[in-house]
Amino acid sequence: MRAVRVFLVPVVVALVWSVAGSSAYGFVTLKGYNGKDIYWDKAVIKWYLHPNGSSDVSFQELQSAVAAAFQSWKSVPCFTKQFSYEGTRTSDPQDGVYIRFVESNWDSSVDGAAAYAMTWKNNWGGGEKITNGVIVFNGQDVSWSTNPDLSPMSYQSDIEGVTAHELGHILGLDHSRELDATMFFTGGGTSMRTLEDDDRNGLCFIYGTFTQGKPCDSCNSDSHCASGICLQYPDGATYCGKDCWSNAQCPELFYCYALSSGTDQCVSNNTYCNQQGKNIALGSFCYGMETCQSGLCLVAYGDAYCSRTCTSDSVCGSLKCANGYCMKQGTKGFGEVCQSHHQCASQVCWLQSPDGVAYCSKSCSSQTDCPAGYACSGQYCITGGSGTYKADCEEDTECQSLLCFDPGNGDSFCSQKCSGDSQCPGTDKCALGTCSPIGSVPFGGPCQSGTDCLGALCKGFGATRYCTKTCAADTDCPGNATCLTAGYCSQASDIPKPCTDSAQCSEGQFCREMAGGNYGQCVVKCNAFADTGCSEGMDCRWVYVAASNQVLGECVTADPSAGTEGDECSQGLPCRPSLICAVLDQGTGHCYRDCKVGSGLGCSPGYDCVSANIAGDPLHGLCLCAGVCDPVITEPEPDVITSPDVVSSDRWTAPDQSGSGQDQKGPPGVDTSDPALADDPYTPLPGSPSQGSCSASPHHAGSSTIPGVLVVLLLAGLWVCSRRGRRHGRALPRHEP
Ligand SMILES: [Zn+2]
């Protein structure tokens, strides 16, 4: 190897240059403690399954999915090794690859992971020969699927895709910097089943021949690199560069370094192409939680960049604070197809039903701000149906105005919002914020005389006169009104005050739009995430306001007999109004806390907010335990961090080595970065451990209302986020796909 040594200048290189879409980063290999790439020496690599398989799919489905993942790697032409399924084993045979699911008591040290892989190496030679490996799936917190058509919005994870990723680790690959690669640090859908060039390159680098190394691709000799130069970085690791004569020719986070001899090379200004650099700035491309200064690498919508939590734009640099996280500013204009709010300059991606295609919206203050076919929701232009004013309708979406108004007789028509008569067509009146033909003021609305009212019945005194209707029994009357002996419905005092705007409501109330396009009612506001703000005997119920994409809470009568968090629930066995009953994984329904997808708001630490996939309520999520959810996780951080022995066997014997680990063929690989760990019999491979800070599932950040997108983040949350108690970045097993 030519080993050109690069001494990075200790200058903080401001990231003033960047190359759009540059993903010139590539595969990374795992190293033995001698610093060499690890690899399998055996010609035939056996694999085994635990006979219990997964509780989510049949054993046959599992076996087929795993076999397919092996086949993906096997089919790379440069790779000549064989894989051989050797049947089931109830314990690790330590002879090949052993795959099993953990359905309960998931190892708390990898709490947020969906799966992880551990590899053992021989202790003679350089410790670079892999002897055996284990892949452990988290069946406790993650629902697994083999469905090839698994929706990206599903809360489920794909067994084959995740197996392919974990197998990459087992074969000697670390996380890639290539966003699309199966070996990228997070992911989870079926797209991971298919290897990308970068994955194949990595495999060929280890097991075959490879000569096309890009910047940050591993190399051992100049011949591995497309530029013909293998660079040794100050930390001793060796990576390819790229010919350049100016920074502009280098990928983002690289600069053009002048070698003393030979063509100048693109050199990483992150910590030496090292995944644990923790020095990528906000908004820049990242490839692992530990690569960001903030510890939060947000992966979404074909992008990955460093983010952080925020309450205002002021801490977000060039990013924008949305949903509690710094997000990239959207660029898409009105009417452009979008998958998430933050892709839009307006920050509003409006999901148009029923085709499911969403478009960027724009803000508006009145109908005139919106083009034809769009209605001003009060904040944003949103799409409506074809129904013009007074057209018959049943649903809001049938109306251009998105307001299907039932004046009280069930004879709904498309109306429009107004604040005065002059805003209504012809001689129609503005009643209760809604344009109505004369004589159509609905029940409860104010009137001067019967001609104002639908039903021509105006009762009451002076300013309290209201439109009502005839009745024979209480059931004839809307809401809480009762049938008075006079034969018309009362305007019961507890009938909520009608409104069109929260400003019309008393303090502590908001104007809640009623179903069916009816005018709003003032209801008592509460905190839907904290379930607080209601008086005794009341519970705070989640309310999603589509028009403004807001989540509010309303106080409703509590049901003391209903289920509390974690209780079983079903049709006849409801949860308290502040909870949501969901059946995960075709099992029994349980009561979960509400949370806001995207921000995780509502969940306690240790929980992930998983989309509830409720049509029309896209922000609604369930708090699912991400692994360790008891109060204990209010972390004994200090002693964990200072402990020299974080990878102590009491942690690592747990997942796999029940006894059998004691007599493995040779001591496993150790992390060269920490000699103190060398004696640990279960120290897994070195490499980038991928633990970002894991508080409150940051990866959900900014996900938004479009489900397909959501999931990416969600998966990131489950898979990447891990080890809340151990941020010490080293010698951890490969986990999370
Ligand atoms: Zn991984």
C-alpha cells in the first residue's frame, strides 16, 4: 500500500461548499483488533434457526425470508462462498450464523433496536477470521412481516430486508454512507432486500476484487481506489480519496487536500471517515446518529441530515423548526406532489383523498387567496370536491368549499364560511359563520323571527332567541336539548355554544369543528398529550383538526370502568377516552396512550410514537415501549459512562450465550480502541456502535402526516435508537439494521 498519510489541518473547515446530492461515501468494513478487515475463511457458511422462529410469521415463511436474504448476498458474482441451512438449534452452535427471535425480555442494552448482529472472531492470527455470528431479532417491540408488498407506512418490519442488513454485518461490513444501501444505518422496509452497488462493492472488497473505491470506501492498497490512491488517515484507517483540484469537486463534507506527491485527493473533513466522528453540523448529510454533533441524524424522504430538537427556528441554523425538530426548509411550491409537510415551502402537504396523492398547499386568509378548486380552510388552501354553493352533499370533501352544511334537517348542502352577510352570495345570510339561504338558520342558531330559521320556529326572548324545531320526545331534539312540554326543543344551557373561531369561545375553550361539516361548538380545551387540563371526572380526548393540521384536546366525561394504559380492550371493552385501543399484530387489543407522530409528543421516555394509521387522523400515534420503559431509565448515566467495563458480561451474556457461549472456539474479537475490554469474552465487534442519544425517539422528528414517510422515520426510531443507558461509543454489537 502506498499509504499516503494525511494530516488534517486543525482548522475548522466551514462547510461553505457542498455538492448537491453527493453521496460519494461508500461501504465501510469491520475490523479485527489487528485493524484488518474481518472475513469468513470457511468455504461454506452454515446457518441455523431457532425452532421457535418468530411469533409473527410461520416458521416456513421465516425460513424462506431468511434464505432469500442469504441468497441476495450469495448472488453477488465476486462472492464464492456457500451458505448452507443446517436446520434448527435451540442454542447457538457457534458454527456459522445462528438466527433467533426474542419475544420477551429484550436485552435492555439494545433497547431500541429491531435486531442486532454479533460476530465472533478467532484469536489467533490477527483476529480477522470470523468464526460465527448471531442475529437476534426483537420480537418484543417490533412486529415482523414477510409480505413483499408491505406498505412503507406499515408499522411492521420486513424480515428479509433486516436479515439482509444484519448479514452484511456478519459478513464483515459496517454501516454504509450510501443512503440507498442495504447497509445504511437505518431502514426497514422491503427495499432493504435488494442490495445496491455499494453493498456489492463492499462484499467484493472483502471477498473478491474491487478497484473502484470512492471517497471513504475502505481500501488496503492503491488498487482498491478509483483514484489509485489509498489514503491513510491520522487514526490509522485507510480510505480511498478522489482526484480533485478544488473543493468543489469533492462531495459534501470533503475538501481537496494537496498531497506532497500525486494528484490532490478529496479528504473527509469529518473525523476521518469515521462513523463516530460526531462532528457533522446541523443540516449536513449524515450516516449515523453518532456522526452528528447533535447526535441526531434524521432520515427521511430520500435524505439524511443532522437535526436537533427545537422550539424555535433560532437554534436551527438554516433549518426550520417544525414538529419540535430542526427540519430542512421545503422547496416545493403550491400544487406540487409531496410526501411530507416539510417538503413544502408552505410546510403544509395536503393529503388529497381518495387517490392518496398529496400536494403542497399555501397559506390563505380568505377564499380569494386560493385558486379555483381549493378552499381556504382558514389557514391553508385545501382541495375540495366539485360541489358548488348549495349543491347537495353528504361529506365535506364533496364541496369545493370543504363545507357540507346540515342546517338541521339532514338536507345538507355545500356552504361556505363567512363573517358577514356581504360575504355570502345573493341575499343569503351569514349565520353562525356559514352562509345559508334565508330561513335556514339551523337549530340553536340566533334568530329574529321564524323566517330566519329552518323549520320556521324561532323561540326565546330578545337576544336569546334561537331557532328550534318541533318535537314529541327528547330523542327528536339535537344534542342535549330536551323536548319541552310546549312541543319544541329547548336550547339547553349545556348545549355548547356554536362558533366558527376559537376567539368566539370562552377562555380555556376552543372552537371544535363538528363532524359532517356542521358549524363548530365551543368545547373545553385540554392537553391531549399530557392528558391534563380537565376537571375531575373528565378525560382529555384527542382531536385532530385537519384544516390546520393541529392536535387539540377536548374534555369529555371519563369512564372509570374503561381500560387504562396497557389494559386489554375490544369493541365492548373500551379504553378511557384519553387512550386509544389498538390491536397490534393480530393480537389482543390494548389501550395505548395517544401521541403525535412526528414529534413523539405524548410518550414517556422509552416509548416510541408509532403511527396508528387512522385515516383522516394522520398525526395520531400510539406510544409503544421501545424496550426499556420503566422509570429506571431515568438513567444512571454517570456511572455507565465512566465505567471502564460497559460491555460487561452481565449484559452480553444475556442475549445469547446461555451457557453455550462459555466454550466458544476462541475469544471473540475485541475493540482495539479500549484495551480494558480485551478480556471480555463477549465483546462484540468494534465499529460504529450507532447509539445516538435516544431520548424520546427523535427520529420521528418531523415525520408528518403522509404515512409512507412516517414509517421511514418510525423505523429509524426503532432501529437506530438504542442504548439509552450506554452512550459510550465502542465495542458494542452491531444492531439495528
Ligand atoms: Zn446495522
